Amino acid sequence: MAHKFTTDAIIGLEVHVQLNTKTKLFCSCPTNVAEPNTAICPTCLGHPGSKPVLNSKALEFATKLSLALGCTIAPTAVFSRKTYFYPDLVKNYQITQYEVPLGSHGIIILDIGKLIRIERVHLEEDPGALIHESGATLIDYNRSGIPLCEIVTHPDMHSPAEAREFMKKLLNILGYLGLFDQNTCVIKADANVSIREKNYERVEIKNITGFKEIERALTYEIERQKQQDVRRETRGWNAEKGTTYTLRLKETEEDYGYIVEPDLPLFEIDPNWIRAIKATIPELAEARAARWVSDWKIDETDAKIIAANIDVAELFETIAKKIDPVFSSRWVRREILRLLNDEKKELRETQFRAQELIELFKLLIDKKITDRIGQRIIEQLAKKQFSPAAYVKEQNLVMVADENTLEKICKTIIEQNKKAVQDYKNGEEKSLMFLIGQVMKQTKGTAAPNVVKELLKSLLA
């Protein structure tokens, strides 16, 4: 899919990220309220005489993201009014940044080394939400004034797959910075796309949620443009039908009648404040993974997958300082991440601690327990904290490698499974794995698998 559109399409994204603040951008209304139209006040509803007050945490978060994207920070924060008329915009204007964005000239680098340039990063308030029910349209103004950070790219992407990868990398950075909560915050993208066959006439697709949907929407739209007449317009994305649809003819920036917001001052940004924020930015996922590969020689794919989640990455780093990093990376990726995926949980929702995992991994490296026992203990460590070494001793789970003991068990298993024995002798290799499994079952997973395999092959020769 990535190569199909490489030379045909030009794609730019405008990504709107809800910042994880407790209150709105210009008033003290809470951002996380369930009941419609209960988190509203004269300021976010634009009542006459009400005055906006800038949320300093939102400015800090937007600056932090700008710095993480490599942007240059403007010396002043300037806000403007963007005028348009729509039912969810109760004030008939949106407070945003237009003339001078907070951040500019950043980049995100795709895996193939391609640079996607960030044109601007700026703060703005969200309008309300339209809710369509039973033929009627309802409006919830709780979202009116929610702080958004908009990231605008240059049209540097040339395929839906590149756009999806960009969104995935951006989401990873947001997770590392701790300014976006996937459970409560919303991230949406507007995609601008044009193709060579239609003289690059630009079409905008509004409010696409999720990086998988970005790829789907762009794939559909590129094919549509190849088959139909194209005009400069704004379209919506219907995820259920997998199609775009016309919303309106595309506006120009002049149509919005921007003016500098008269109720807000120019905010001077202190270079010392910027340096203080920059100092709080952690080492990001790609740099962290590259360091692990370079310093610890762990598998590049393992490194990238582990580094994708900052909590898992920090847990791994703590373990890898005590236990062989290559060994630790395999177990963290294949067991801990598998369990988190299966349970659909975040690391913080489990009982995993580095101390117990270090103890467990040492038992595995020292061949005190089998991999199967290790997997069972990891599943239990996710639910409660205990000493793996003490548990192994109490439950008599120490790995059995004594050949005399295991030979007796192997002979019993051979006697009890004559069909599997005959199948193996007839050339069915999987029957040997079945017999090994029976020995492991008999020993409650404590038998050394490599010893069992050699004993069975010898006895069946």
C-alpha cells in the first residue's frame, strides 16, 4: 500500500490533540464531566462582559510538545479570533493562534529516514459537540473551550501508510510527555490530499479519529479522486461505510476574518522558562531504542516495541541494569507485553515491579526453573507481589535435569502413548513434541525440556 501511491499523492495533516489539563483553556470549568451542558460558564459560552484567562498548564504542555518535536518557540504567545458560524460554536468565533504559532519548524522522522516537516504547533479552544439522535441534532457545550494543540505538517507525505506512521509516532511522543491521556482525551486529524492526475486540486477530510482510520480514509479518497471529478472542497469521513462525503466548498483563510483577540494580552515567553520545560522532557522512544541497540546489543525490533511505552521502557531499563539486557528484552517483549495486550491493561494497572522480575529472570538464567514455570509466575506477578524464589521453593518447582529421574518418567509416557510413539517412528515429528508435552505435564512443568527431548529421541531410536 505504501508504494502504490508514492508518486501520485501529496498529503498534509492538521492534527488536533486534546491536552490533559484539569480545566479549560480560558476558564476554570472542568474538562472531564459526563453529563451534557454541565461544565459551562459565561466565559466558555461567550456571554457579554466575560473575559478569558489563559490556562498556564495548557501553555506549558503545548510548549513541551513543540520542544519535543524540535520546534523553535516564539518569543510571545499571541491569540486571535477565528470567525465562523456553526451551531457548535456558541460565540461565533474561536480563540486560536494564527499570525504567530507557539512552535514552528519541527520534524518527525519516519522509519525509512524520511523527514516530515512540522510547519506550526499552536494552541486553540475546541468548539462544542454536535450529537445526532433520532433525526434531531443536539449540542453539548461541555467541550466548548477544551484546550487543543494543533500540529500542522507540510505536505511531505505521499502515501496513506506514511500518514498512519506519522500519527503513530506523534501518539508515541504524546504518551512519553504525559500530556495526553488515551482514555479521556481526544485526538483527531484533518487530512489535506491531492493527486497528480487531477493537477493536485486539494481536498480536505475533516475529523478523522485514529491512525488506522487515517490510512483508510486517505486510501479511499485517493481512489475516489482518480475516478471522479475533483473540486476544492471539505469532506467528512464515514468510518462505518468507509467513504468520504461532501460537507462544503473549501474556505480560504481570508474567509475567517482573523483579528487579534482583544481580551487577551501578548504573553512574553521567558527563555529561562523554556529551558526549565525542556529539562523535563524524557529521552524519547526512538533515541532510547537506538541507545539500547548500540550499548546493549539487543534486537532492534524488540527495542522499538519495548520503548514504545514509557512505563514499560523504564521498567525494562531498571531490570536490564541487573540482568543480561538481551535476555531481559526477550522476556519483557514476549511475556510482559503479551500479557498486557491480552488483558488490555496498562503497566500501571498491574502489580509488576522490577524487584520481583529481576529475581524471576535470575532464576531463569541460572536454570533453576523452566521457561514454562517462568511464564506461569509472570502471570501471577501481574496480579500480586511476592518473592518468585520463595514461591519456587515452597511449590517445589525447581527444574529437574537429573537424567535418571527423567528417564523413568519418559519410559512411563512412552508406555502410555503407544500411538504417538508409532506415529513418531513413522516420521511425524509433531508426535515427539506431544510426548515432550506429556512429560512436562507429568512433572508440572519442572522437567528440563532439552534433556527430555534428547532422552525421548534416544529411547525411541
